[in-house]
Amino acid sequence: MGCASSIHISDRVVYHSGKESEDSHSPQQTNTTQHQGNPASALPLKPPSCKTTLTEVQFGPMKLFKDPLQIIAADNKISDVHKYKLSLINQALSAAGLRSQWSPRCRLIGAAWPSTFSFCQEDSQSNGFCWACEKANFKCSTARTPESALECFSEKHHDLVIIDHRHSRHFDAEALCRSIRAVNSSENTVIVAVVKRPDREEASVMPLINAGFNRRYVENANVMACYNELLQLEYGELRAQFKLRAGNAIFTALEQSQEAIEITSEDQLIQYVNPAYESIMGYQQGELIGKEIIEVPKSEKNKPDLLETINSCIRKGKEWQGIYYAKKKNGDSIQQNVKIAPVLGQGGKIRHYVSINRPLNDNNKTDKSSERVQAESQTDNQPSKHKDRRKGSLDVRSTTSRGSDGGSQRRHSSMARIHSMTIEAPITKVINIINAAQESSPMPVAEALDRVLEILRTTELYSPQLGTKDEDPHTNDLVGGLMTDGLRRLSGNEYILATKQPHIPSHLTTPLSLNDIPPRIAQTMENEDSWDFDICNLEAATMKRPLTYLGLKIFSRFGVCEYLNCPEATLRSWLQVIEANYHSSNSYHNSSHAADVLHATAYFLCKERVKQSLDPIDEVAALIAATVHDVDHPGRTNSFLCNAGSELAILYNDTAVLESHHAALAFQITTRDDKCNIFKNIERNEYRTLRQAIIDMVLATEMTKHFEHVNKFVNSINKPLAALEENGGNGDEESAKTILTSPENRILVKRMLIKCADISNPCRPQELCIEWAGRISEEYFAQTDEEKRQGLPVVMPVFDRNTCSIPKSQISFIDYFITDMFDAWDAFADLPNLMQHLDNNFKYWKGLDDKKLHSLRPPPE
């Protein structure tokens, strides 16, 4: 008698049960098959000793070449491909200097594989796994349909999935497996098919492998058989996959390394080069991967027998280190300090070679010194497994004390070299000029210059020394709350604001393109290029999701998709996922604020002076930075997070905590999924430039450096431009262009632009200004309430919802932060309408304060 299929899901395990089957208590018969996660990635391979084809296995950014004759298939063992990848991780760990438990250099800490099984209708096989899970202390739950199983997997990303394949006419197990494999996070998931016991001859497992299964289990309801299967999975395939996941972190370390790293196979086929290698040598990764190392041009500057010496050394399993000339793609030779380390693998054989190359700064070293380094390196070779990593560094004692007798002579020699250095930093030149001027100056001038030197030797030349204003507690609280890292608590009772995974929406009802925007929303955005555009109307029309719609229109107006070479669908997905990671529960720091800042940014970018200063890449960076600048904002200030000992504050060392988080999370969200990766199709160097500009602008919204940014802008841009206008001499246009377009000043313009966009609320039309004032006040009230509940220092005591005067807080904010900054921005960008709004709004708040009112609006008459 048939029954409905059921799928059993846990935090780590999914089990799908088909219709009821007959009880079976015969001894367990388990057949296994090795699977790489993506069957299509496997190609035929060749052994080193013959001319057969190599299998190419992609492992992160690295290409592996595997010989099929060396694969040994055995039931209940980790697959050979996984062993092969794990050996690569060991090698990568060695190059990255990481430590591990599964290799001697890395400690992996993982949870158990919990699972619980419950069934809509039991059969002996499902009961067998149920009881086995109880015996193994696994925790599980049950899903009754393929749809719920897939949804649960998408949410929890299980490590093990068990699907009943015994009754295909009731349920397509292979279709479910393919659906799971289509999810990005399934790469390291083990999927097992429970199959019928064959009546006659054994069936091929290839259909299962092609569907994405790693392993099959021939039905056997015996509890111990099921229990043994779970144990074999846990101690075999699951742990292997758990280790493989660490490869992403290791490759990230290699990708970020400043040293050029090249990995080759035992046959010296190039398998991996990192970005530093590409940058130094001028090759792209695709030009090298898969080539034999002898195919890469060699420099003629090396001694004829050097390559033979190197090969003789590393083939014995010993490291070689010394000076080597490499030939760049453009034909130039570059002198490098090279370390080549052989990596031992299966059977104690050499499986890979890791070459770490560091260009020498001094290209005028004599051949004699090169020979000395090579000779020394060849007499002190050890197997890479136990090699002291400090060997690659220069011997400090040999460079500072050669020929000296003791510590005092070494110190004297070091100090003499320090005093002989010529440091060309601009501030050092200024200090040297002042020192020279002091020698021939009268005593009063010399003393004044001493005070000047004291000031110049500080690190924050543009940051004001903030004095206290006892007469204005609102200003004091704003400075304390926005421009400090908070008061440190002496107790160990820390409030933990936990970091969480970014929210990836499963689906959002968003238009496919600009042409599909509902008419009511499109009408609301008709005047989006005007400063008086009402973002609150768009917020209402879009049900508190204005960022996606406004972003589509503004990005289209500026041709962002064309610049990034990405489809509009990718931009739409990106805007969706960014907006989904803003907290709609925040009264102020939500996606409406992000949309407001994006609107202000777009408005400023259209100003003539700004257009003269910035390039298209700057405009794209500014629009993206505005969109992401507060993503995942918790509705609390940096001071609160530092006082609470939050995980983010610990992660970012109490420095620009939120701003660092916004920038980092924005790139994590963008690059983790091709569907929303707007950077996917741009060239690497352009991406790096764009990324740096976005990060710099997001970090500029942090208020601790507010006055530094404003002062630099005024002194580096406003004052020189004003001097040109006053002089009215020849060559003004060229001089102005030089000021506007210098790389340093373009950075200052972008910082100033996003800062003004971020806190432009007092310059908005009065109704919008009042609305935003109410929202930010409510967020500060909520923070004060929570600080009191948690026993934390109250960083802004005036923002108590029972006593706060909102007009006074706005007056203080405008006086202290807004007026000077917008005076400077107006002088640059010409914004008379904004300054008029600012004046009107200041008078409005002043009028309420003069009447001793604490509310947003006067009482109705």
C-alpha cells in the first residue's frame, strides 16, 4: 500500500522518504561512489609517464591536474579527489603561514552533524534511520514535500542530505538532487541516495552521479546498518568536505598576499598564480594556468647552471632560496628573492612546488652578493614541512652589526644610518626649513617657531581641538555621541550585539525594468532630479522600499549599467539585496535614508563644478557608496556599540565600527552571488580603483573626522580657487582645472559630497526637514532607553524622550556641524536653494525654542 513521500530535514541532514517499503533486516549492504560536487568538472587525465589526457579539477582559483590511474575507489573512504584537494589545502596553508589540526598548520572547529527524523507514515527503512539518529545523538526534523525540503536547505545549508530513491514513480529524487545542487551553497554538501536492493544484476551508479549524488545506500532497515552508515559519513565524506571549505579562507590569504606566489604540479604545470604575481610579472592568470613552466620565457641574466641547481635541490624535497632573475611579459628582467618549497603528498612523494617571489628594492646588488645568497641558501636546505618561516627574512644582525664587537657599537652604527637618511615626506621638508630658519632668527621668532614645530609634529593636523561648551549640553552630547568611541565600561558585563549573516531575499516583487514600474510610483519619481523631491511620498508609494525604484532610475540616468557592463537585471537584483539588508524597523537609518542620500548625491553630481572635478568612475563610485553607506545599520551609534562591547566593535577595534561594517558587508553581499554582482564584468584594476573609492567615501561618513575632512577641503580647494578668482590673472582656467582634477583633491571632493548628502536634512524643504528631525530623534531616544535598560553609559543624556527639546538639538546640530560645512560646499558647488532652506529651517527651530517648545511642531491654535 502506497503512502506520500516525506523528506526529513535537520540542521545538517535532510532525509527524503518515499512510499512504504517492506521490512528488511538483512546485513547492511552499502555501496559508495566518489563525487566532486560538480560532475561536469571532471575530464579525462594522464599519468606523468604517458601521453594520456589530464583531468582538470577547479579548486577555488586554482586548477588541478589529476591522474586517473592513481585513483583508488574504496567503499566508506574519503574520495581521492577530496584527498587531492586536501593536499592542495595543506600546501596552500604552508604558503600562507596558517595553522591547522587536520594539517599541522590549521585548526578547524566544527559542530556535530545533528539530525532528527519524523515521518508522515513510517516504514522500516525510515525507522531504521530514525533509531540510528537517536543512537548517534543526531537531532532532526521532517519535511513532507520536495518544495519544503529545498526551501529548508536554502535557509540552513545542510552538510548532509539523504533522499529516498526507491520509488521514483511517486517522487523524482534525482530532480530534487539537481535542485539542491543548483543552490550555490551545496558545493560541500554530501547527498546520499537510498536505493532498492537489486533484484538481478547491479545497476550503474552513473545516473546518480550525474544527478549530483555523492553516495548511494542500498536499503537495509537494520538499525546498526543505518547507524554505521551515518558514522561512516560523519568520519569520512562529511569531515573531508568540512576541511575543503577552509580552502576559501586559505585562497583568500594567498590572493591578498603582497608576495608573488606561483604553484606548480609535480610535473611543473602551472596551477595557480596570485594577483601579486600578475601585477609584478604582467601576465594574466589565464595566460599561465595549464602551461608547463618551461614554456614561460626565462631571463638571460641568470647563470647557465642556475636552473639545473634549483631543480636538483627541490627534486630532493629540499627548499631552495636565492636571487633569481625573472622575465616579465614585456621582456624586462626583474631581480627577485625567490623561495621554492616542494610539498609532499600521498605516499611521501612531491606533489606540488610553491614559489614565493619578492622583488628586490635594490637592483644594483653586485653579482658577488647574489652568488653569496645563492651559496648560503643551497647549504641550508630543509624539507618544507619543518622549515623555519623566518628564513625568508634578512638577518638583521648581519646587516647592522657586521664587524662590530658589541651592542653599543651596533647601536651607534644604527643611529648613524638613521641620521644619514633623507626622508622626503612633505611635512619633513617643512620642519627642516623651519629648523634652518630658527638658526638665524631673533629669540622671539625662534620661540614662536618652536611652538609651530610642536603643532606640526602632531598627527591630526586638520582635526580641531574640541573644547567643552558647558552652556550648550545639546552640542556636548552630539559631540560625545557622534565623534567619540564611547566610554569604556569597567565591569565585564558586556552587552553583545551579535553580527549576523546578511539577509538574502528569496524573492521580491520588483519590476523587471524601468519600463515596468507601476504608474503611481513612476509619477512619484517624475521630479527626482529636483532638490525638492519628496522621498517620503516615494517611501509610502513603495511600501517602505524606495531604494530599489529610485536606484533604478538614477543609475539609469547616469549610465551606470553601461559603465559597469552589467545587465539591468543584475543591477535590480543588487538593489534588492542591498535594500533588504537595511533595517525597516529603524526610524531613521533605513532604506529611505539611503534613498535620500542617493538622491542628494545624484543632485550634487550634476553641479557644474563637481562635473569638472570628477571622472565617470568617480560618479559611479559616489552613487554606489551612497546606496550602501548605511547598510545593516542597527539604529545605534558607534559609541553605543563600543560601550556595549558588541562583536562589531571588537572586530573593528572600536574604530569607525559601523562605517567599516557597511563597506565590508556591501562588498560581501555584492560578490558572493553572480546574480547581483554588478562588478563581475569590469577589469580587475578598474574594480580595485572603484572599490577603493567606494570604501573611502563610506568611511568618510564617520563623524570623528568631520572637521578634518571639512578643513582639508577648504584649505586645499576652496581657498586656492578663491585666490584665483581674486587675482583675476592669466591662466586662471588652467590653474583651476589643476586644482579641481588633481587626484588628492578629487578624493576630497568625493568625501565632501557624500558627507553633505548624508546629513543634508537641515537643507531640505521644511516639511522634509521636520520629518527627518523627528525620525533621528526617535532613534536617539530608543538608544537612550536601551542604554538605561542595559546599564550602559548614556552617551547622549539630552536625548531622553521625556525631557528632550528637539528644537534645541537641531539648533546645536546646525550650528556645530552643518553651517560651516555647507558654506564651504555652497562656495564650491553653488547651491543657493539649499542655503535658503537651511536659513528657513534654522529660523523655524529658533522660533520654537524661543517659545520654550520641545516638540517638532507648534501646538494647533
